[in-house]
Amino acid sequence: MRKARAQTLIDEGRLSLTEIAQELGFSDLSSFSQAYKRWTGVAPSRVRQQVIAS
């Protein structure tokens, strides 16, 4: 569930990655980034860059 919500929030582009981490209940951006990379194999910052570029 967190993975799907994280992807939705990243795709929307309204919140910073830090705000997304807080929204999902992570203690900090680093913890969120590690979990997201474990879920998807890609860092959330990389996904955000792709969203911005498209």
C-alpha cells in the first residue's frame, strides 16, 4: 500500500520527496528512499526526475 501511494504522490509532483516520506510515515527521507529503492529497484529521486522531464 505504501508503495502504491508513494508512486502516486511522486507522479503528482505536488509534494517534495521529504513531504512524501512524512506523509507515508517514514522517520526521514533516507528511510523512505531506501524502502522505495527496495520496492522498485530505483531511487525515488530518479523517478521524480523522469516525471519532471516528461
